[in-house]
Amino acid sequence: MPQPSINLYHVPFEELFRLIRQELPGYAYDFTKHVIYLKNKEHEGLGFLRLPLHLAIDEHLTLLDQEGPVLYLSIESGYAAICIMKGKENVYHTTFSAYMTRKKQGFSQVKYLSKKGKSRAGSRVRLAATTEFFEKINTALTELLEAYDVARIALNCNATLVPYLYQSKVPCPFGKKDPRLYKIPVHIPKSNFAGLYGAIKKLMAPRLYYEVNNEAWFEGFR
């Protein structure tokens, strides 16, 4: 059963933080996940508030910025999309594609290599396309991060593909432990512009998640 949630798009940010400070006994901001954990007097969890990435706050829930530039990146086998958002405005986007999937079997060359090797000509072609695919992505990322001083880097990437991002001959311009990194917490059906931007729109509004037995705590937020 999905966890109950409330979309708080209608509540001004400063009003939302005032409600948390005044109405709830405890809270803690997690920068990595960009959420505020909400607690009762016994420090037991009541729920959490997922914040929009363009919003910057401190540990006291003081609003610092509402227009922070954010780079969004989604990668799957053969497809990738990048968006730069400044506040709620899309200021840049691009997509990539490559021949990485075995047509009959329907799975990527990366997964196939771990099982069968790379001796056949078709496999070598797909492997070369995979290499070029990640080199192009990292070249674009390097140029964008030089042009934009982004506050956060939001990433959606299958674990099988992550090593290819970081082991490319063209270095990835951010490390695995870059403090700006944020794992995109919503499903992206396909790594094209429409799929990525659809996820971004879902992340634009604060969303409150809570357990059913804690619903009474959040009546004032509706």
C-alpha cells in the first residue's frame, strides 16, 4: 500500500516552515535526501517533507534561495537526457541515444557482456556505441558545469550503468561522493526529455509523507 502523502504546492514556503517550527515538536533537515524529518516529543518519526531541489534552506528551516540552478540527468541503456533548471524555469535540455540494446533479447549490451563476452561483431559495435555514449554525456556535463554554477545534481541511473559513467575516458565532472548529488526519488519511464521533465514537474512542489496513524498531526497542512 502506498504511503499517504499531501501535495503542498498551495502553501508558501515560508508559511510551510513556520508551521513545522510551531506545530511539530521536532524536525531534522537531511541535505543529501533534501527532506525534513518530522518527529514527536519522544523523537519518534511522524513522517517527512520532500522539498523541491531549487529550494535551499539551512538546518533551522530558514529559506536561503528559491532559484537555485539544478542539473537533472537520467540515463538508461541507449538513452539519456539532461536538463538545467533555474528555479522552475527550464534553461537548457539535451538528449542522447546509442545502439546499446540487443534487438531480439531486448536487454543491453552492458548486461550481455557480463554473461557472454564480446567476441561477435554485433557485440563489438554495441560496446563501441556504449563507450561513445558515455563520452558524449560526460563531455556535455563538463561543459554545462563550467557554464552553470549548479547547486544540486539530480541523478537517475541504473546501477549497472554507473561504472560506465565514472570510468569513461572522458572523466565525469563530479565524483560519486559529490555533496551536490541527489538520487531522483520518482520513477522515470524513459530517459528522454518528456520522461525527465515529467519527473522534474513532480518534484517541483513540496510533498508531505506520513503513516496513516499519524494523519492527525498534519491536519493544519492541508
